[in-house]
Amino acid sequence: MSNRRVRVRFAPSPTGPLHMGGVRTALYNYLFAKKHGGDFILRVEDTDQTRLVSSAEQYIIDALNWCGISPDEGQSVGGNFGPYRQSDRKHLYRDYADKLIASGHAYYAFDTAEDLDRVRVMAKKAGTPNWQYNNITRSQMKNSLTLPEAETKARLEAGEPYVIRIKLPRNEEVKFEDLIRGWVSVNTNNMDDKVLFKSDGMPTYHLANIVDDHLMEISHVIRGEEWLPSAPLHILLYQYFGWESTRPQFAHLPLLLKPDGNGKLSKRDGDRLGFPVFPLQWTDPETGNISSGYREQGYFKEAFVNMLAFLGWNPGTEQELFSLNDLIESFSLERVNKAGAKYDHDKTKWFNQQYLRNYSDAQLADLLLPTLEKNQISATPAFVEGVVALIKERAYFVEDIFTEGAYLFSAPSEYDEKTLKKKWNADARAHVENLAELFANLSSFTAEDLENCFKNYLEAKETGFGKVGPGFRLAVTGKGMGPSMFEICALLGKEETLKRMQHSLEKLPA
């Protein structure tokens, strides 16, 4: 690390909802900035005006805020290096494109879309399927390098559409050190003359991100692996602008892979396998289609962030549960993997389960209230806390506490078929009748009292738990398995327990 202040940016394009891979990129930038006492900046890169989605920018802001990785400066919060939306900086970029033309590092290209399509078709027929506009083919194209200077000037004055392309040198090695991947070297013969400035007056990503990173004094560019092929071009642009001494260091993050490791994780994989790939629910403004989000599916933001951090990074220890502050303290780019990280939905649920267990019963009872209200269930806070205490070890999500423990809030109307078929008979009925009579005579109805009464009954009858317990559970809860029946009955109370046992004796077959 140099003495230069750490300033990093997350620069998404508002072309749709923010994928969890994008959130991870933002997270790693945030952790790196905070670890080094620096600034985390949100910049919206909307240079591709044809693909903009109206609600995507606000979605990105909301998603980052929910995750707790809010920017120090940038779009929505302001700062001294704004504006932070590229379309609002449109007036800046043309001057830089002109500087490259003046220095001989860029040129005007007048080829129409039809011209380019025609050349690609011809190249394909000639056995070159991936034709590129490069340091060889540009000599046959319609640009300021092949046209007479007077004609170029006349075309420009006539307002003929054009783009500005970078003029790459022939056979030059471009080298840079990536903080994750080590040294990277690419020959310019394997690169093409990318468009830097489009005919609609907007810069492309390649020009805009270089100019903005320079003007915003970005020290480190931490971005996805998909941008690695573009990095040599960006290195050359820093060189051509004379900004090499302030060029940021690069770090290209590994891909998020499908659960089987075969390819990049996509929304389609989530839909197919039943898990979200977006942090928040997304409603497509054009179609109205709704895509699920981690927040709406009941994930704690802390668990989501903890899980994301481990998709490509590890602390080098056995510890897996990290608060955001723990992550800041432990994070380093040196421990980010080069290889892609496979998404594991079961592990994601495990993270949520661990965070759920760290909440107190009272906190979880409060979180459960909206679910109870939605299901029109009224219960005292003490009773809800009792339910939480019994069920939370079996839950992955807060709503699971209700789903798994619904029988605690209302007497059973249905009974587990397997238990009914295998365990309910005349003997089971007699045991429930006997237990109901014994329980009715108890002056104290604690779990301990109930357990002692039950054990004494087994002894007196010279029988085992397996002959009595399943029928007893079925009569009180309607279930075949669950937490301790003595704790359940103590929570329900004497009146409710006896009422349920009597109701089941009337309802279940003799």
C-alpha cells in the first residue's frame, strides 16, 4: 500500500436489478476501503442509454443500503467529486476523446452499421468468424486514417455520424500487475480498436470509466473478472493521457458460479433451483414480472453479507461467522481466490440459521409478530417467546418458527397420517385417557412435573415410551415428532392441554 488515500468505487449500470455478484463486488470494495480508512463511492455508469431501466438506479441504492454497505459519497449521497451519474457528466468526455485524436492515439470512424455487418459476413465466408476492427483491418475501413484529410473534415462539417476509436499500436506487449492474479500480459495484436466515443454523443465504458476514475482520484479498481480482458486497453489509455503516476491498482474478482460449478450464476439458475439471485425483490417495470429477493425470503442482511463475503474470500481460519466489522478487520485482497466460487444454497440457509439462533427469544418473538398478525393469531408476548424457545433450533427463517410451530397456536384439526396409521390404536387411546386423568390432578403443571408424572405412569404400567409417547404427542399436537412434549404441555398450560387431549379422543378413531 502506498501513502495515497484509498478511494474505491462501485460502478454498476442501471440496466436491471443488482445481481448478488454485483453486491459482492460492492462489498469487497467497501471492506477494502474501510480496512484502510478510505472512501467507498457509488458511481452510476449509464452510458448505454438504450438499455436503461427506469427503476434500476433506485433499486441499486436500496439494495446497498439494506446490506449495510452504504457509500461514503456518490449517487444519492453527494460528495466533492460529483456528479456521480455518468449521463450528468456527459459534457466532460468529449474533450478527452479530442485529446486522444490530437495526440494520434484515436481516430474518427465513419463506417455505418451496415458497412460493419457486410465486412463481418464476408470475413465469416472467408473463414474468419470473429472479425475485429484492429490495427490491420482498419486500413480497409472508412476512417480518418484511410480517408484524405479534406474528406474527413468535410464529413465532420456535414454532420455525418461517426464514432471515435482508439488507435492501438501493432505488436506491443501491455503488462500490469493485478492484485489478485499477479502479472498479466497481452499483446496488442490480440486486441481491437474499441469505440471510445459513440455517435450519440455518449462515451463508452472504456473512456468514461478511465476519465472518471482519474478525476475522482480512485486508488484501486476492484471489479469483476469479466472486465479483465478490457484492462490492457485501460492501461494504454492511462498511458496515452499521461496519467501513469496516478493510475489505480487493479484487482479482478473471481466469478460467482452455478452450484455445480459449470458456468456463471444467473437468474435462470435461481428460478430453476429455487433460490433468489437478487438482494431485494424486483418488479420488472415493463412486464410486471416479480423476481424474489433475499430480504423478502426472510434472510437476515447480516447472514446474506456474511455468505457473500465467503464466495471468493476466506479468512485463513476455521471461523465462518463474521459481523460486518469483523469482515472489515479480517478482509484482504491477498486472500481472494483466483478461481470462481460455487454458490451453495444449503450453506446460505445455514448462515441464516446461525444468525437466527444468535437472536434472543424476545427479539425473535418481535420479528414473528407480523407473521402472526397476517395469520390472524393473537397471543401474549410470553407465550410467543415460549414458542420461539421450543422451535428456533429447527428454524432457518423467522417464518419457519410459525410454520413449524403452528400447532402451538391452535389445536390440531388434522393428524399426521403415518403416526395415526402406525401408532394409534386401542392401547394408545387408553394411555391418553389415563394421562389426561393424571394430568388433571396435578397441582403444578411445569415440564418437570409432567415428565415425572409420565415416567411414573410408564413404570406403573410396565411399558415403554414408544408405546405411549407417539399417541400422546398425536393427541396434543397432531404431529408425529417435535420438541419435548413436557415443555409443549407446560407452555400450553393445563386447561389447553386437557382440552386438546379430550378433543382428540372424541375425534380420532376408537
